[in-house]
Amino acid sequence: MRPLGIEGAWVDSPRVFADRRGRFHEWFKADRFHELTGHPLRLEQANYSRSGRGVLRGIHYAAVPPGQAKYVTCVSGAVLDVVVDVRTGSPTFGTWEAVRLDDREHRSVYLSEGLGHAFLALEEDSVVVYLCSEQYRPRREFGIHPLDPRLAIDWPGDLTLELSDKDATAPTLAEAELRGLLPVHQECVAYRRGLRSTAPETTCVPS
């Protein structure tokens, strides 16, 4: 795992073993995750999403505390996975970083509590799975419009984007900030600092 340019986000490029039978790789290891992030990954929910080419999901985030950290990978097809810093007071507030996730390189992205997340399916039947630190709680979930001109995310121009009604009517970053809906950077950092006291044995590891 290596840190991305946005504090609190990492990308993992695993070693893939291939032979005549197929391929194998470890897409999550608790000890390596703990060593690099300073805390274990609390696992409360695992999500599966299948999308057609051009489907754009996000930008989504959860109120902190407790927020919802995500460890994301693409097991079939390819997506452009985007991390957005929606934390007020952050040095990189309003910036984004994109990582291609696909079933060839098998990279994963981890985004900590308070960061915004979106992904665009680049191929038909792209399947994304992600581990979540907290369960989905509708009243604490929020969104930012993925086509907000202020963010200016560089979505591929050769795709016809398909958004849900909820994402298509989400506020811009400025509107969400004005309404007091955005996480605060210092509170997100403090929350993560508190996770360091969590005992490693409470971490759930996928088999």
C-alpha cells in the first residue's frame, strides 16, 4: 500500500501469481493494513455492485463520527475509482484523485472516514466489491454532484454517463458546505487517531 496525494487515502497494488490454472492474489491483509495506516480495519459490511459501461456512482460520504471507511476493488471489468476530499479545513479540500481498478492489475483503494467516493464503470458488467467499517445508515449518508464544475473531475469523454436520480440531484460542494453537511478534517483525523487503540484481534479478515 502507498498513500495517495489526499491524506487518509491509499492504493494497494498486490503481487499477482499466475500459472496455467489461472491467477491468485491477496486483496487484503490485516497486518499489512494495520502497519501502514496505524489502525485495524473494522469490518461491519461488505458491498457488491455490478454496473454497465458509463454508470457513475457517487460522490458519496458519511457523517463523522463514525463515518464509513471503504476498502474497494474491482473483481470483474474496470472502473475509474475517485477519492474526493470533502473535509472542510483539509489542505487538499476540494481536490480529487483517480485510480483505475480492474480485473488485470487487481489494485485496491482504501479511503478513510470523511472522504468522498465515486466510481465510473469503464466496461460492461464491471463488478466492484468493498469492505466497509460501518453499516449503511441512510440518515448519515450524503452526496456531492459528481459533475460539480468546481471539482472538475476528469471523467472520460467517450462515455455517456448514467447517474441515479439521487446522485443527479445532489448538491455541489459549495452548496453542501453552505448547508453544513461536510465533514471537518480535524474531527476526521481525531476519529482515526482513536481507532489506533482498537485491539488487532477485533479486526475481521476476509478469507
